[in-house]
Amino acid sequence: MEDSSPKEDDPGVLKLLEALKQASHELQAHPTYKSVQSNSSPIKALLELETESDSIISKDPHLSTLSRHLAELKILVETLERNRGYGLRSFLTRRVSTHSISRVAGSIESEVQALMDRGSIDSLINALKDPWKDEDELARLLSQFEVRVSQGFNPELQDSVLKSKAFSVLQTVLCDPNCSKQIREKAAFCAAALIRFNKDVFVGQVNMGDTIQALLEMKSAHSVKVLCELIKFIKSPFVDEILCNGGLPKILTLLESKDLSMKVVVFDCILEIGYFGRKEAVEAMLNGELIEKLVELQRSEFGGDLIGMGKYGNENEESEGQKRGKKFLENHPFASCVARFAVQLEVGEGLRKREKRAFKAEILEKVREASVNDAEAATIIAEVLWGSSP
């Protein structure tokens, strides 16, 4: 790819771009006649920066668009200065000039941001090509990229990402077992952030099989969290891939982890699989003793039940019981976990009505078999039959 960005390692250019961005943003925030006069702080800063940047910009062809915007701004300010009279013509000229200056300031800010984005993406791609060279710097660049992409959709940013083939490079690092777990996790978070950024464009670029294998191989709460996000984005087809790649038994095994945070995120993942999973996926989980594991978790100190905590209330207003239920769940993440899984199957998208009825009956039978006494079985069965959510 042809380099189309200012050099990331040039502190003079970066400092200049940051200053231009800040000054143009301030000018847009207060687009009044007073704020666009030549002695106002934002305009003064921009004009000073235009003079200061002339030597730098003239040497870098990638900054030509920015140079034109700054030259246009200078002309507009001079026009405004010449029309300080009180006549109608002066008044109208000031109004037009004020609007034009605000518009050009917006163009300056957008161009500066695009230049900075291209520079940071180029630096990230170069670092990803040699991920063992400086892990701390690569981790910083990955975190910076995730934050930028998470700020929301931007067409110029998307164009830079697509031209750099960043998604493909991120997946390569994610799936490379020779890279450190920290770098692979951060690459996974960046890939998930890009899918949130524009699902329609980036979902189709996911190499589902390799990604699933890589995320489960890492066996970390972070990697499972990304897996959970991908299920939400890609839905039933992604669950199908997890099933085909033998991922469900691995997920159920992680539910037995001694790490509470791991177990919580794995349970969240199981809830998403229950919502989007088709018959074969749900069947595989039940055959893998999922209900028995959930009954045990509900019996633990982090379990309990939500019966009587006010599931039902005003549609637009939380009842006191619902608030108590949510508070209880903060300290007891596996409270009513069997019923919560059953509810996901009931309201989910992956099963037909008759399949939902059949699985509900199977869950009830497995609860009876897994419970240590009739009282425990009766409580969980009541929750499953009536549904349970805070």
C-alpha cells in the first residue's frame, strides 16, 4: 500500500496536528462573530499554526489538503477583517464569513483526524508484522486503535482500515500461538471493536473456524468475552461453527474453572449460545452435562434463587423486587442460572416451538436427577416453569 500519511515517528508533525485539531475544534464549538475575529484565541492559534506549519507542510505532499484548508481560512479571516462596518453589506458578509470559517475549521479538524488515523494505522500494521520486536509498544498501539475505533463510525477511518487490510493482519496475530497471550487478546478486542464499528463490512471478513480455535485455546476470560461478542454479532452461523469445530465441550469445561471471573463470562457465553443456538448445539450442551453443572453452580455460595424478588412489574418502571434481584445478582452471578438458561431457549431465535417444548421437558428431568433433595428440585423446577429473571 502506498504511504499516504505523515510520519508517525515525527514528533514535530504530530505536535502540530494535535494543536491544529484542538484549535479547529474550539472554533467549531463557538461559531460566533466574536470567536472568529483575528484576535480571538482559536483563530489566533490557527493563524499562528498556519505560519508555523508552512515549512513542515510544504515538504510533505500528504499534507497538501490540510495546507489548502489553512490557506482558505486565512483568506476568510482577512475578508472578515475588511468588513467591520455597520452597513447591511458588511453585516451579510460577516454572517457568510463566520459560517464559512466554521465550515473550514470543521474540514481542518476532519483532515487532521484522518491524517492522524492513517499514521497510527500504518504504525500498528508495521508493528503487527513483527509482534515480538517491542511488545509494550505494540500493546499500546493496539489499545489506542481499539479506543479510536470504539468512538463510532467514521467513513475516512473505515477507508484507512480497509486499505491497510488491518482486520486480516489482526486475525493473523490472534491465531498465531507464537505470539504472547496479551498481544493475541488485544488483537481479538480490536477485531471485535471493528465488527461493532461496522458489522455489515467486517463480519464477512471473520475467519470463523480459526478464530474460534484461537480464542478457546487461550482459555482466558478476555478471549471468552470476545467469543461471546462474536456470537452476538454473527448469531446462529457462528454457533454452528463453534459446534462444528468441537468448541462446545471446551466451553463447558471452562465452566468448571476455579477462577470466578472466568466462570461468569463462560456462563454469559452459554446464555448467548442458548439464545442463538440451533437444535444440534443445544442438544450437545445438554448431553455435555450442562444442566448438572448449572445446578451445582446454583447450589454454590455464588448461586441462590430469584423467586419472590419481583420479576413482574410496571413495564416502564423497575419494581423494588426487580432492583433487589439485580443487586442480588451482582454478588450471586449464578442465582437461578438454570432458569435463566431455560428462558434464553424459550425466547431465543435458534429453536422451533416444538424443540423449545421438548428441551424444556428434558431440562426439568435433568434437574430432578441432579438435585440433592426434593426441596432443591422443587425450587429450580418452579423457576424453570415460570421463568426467572431480575
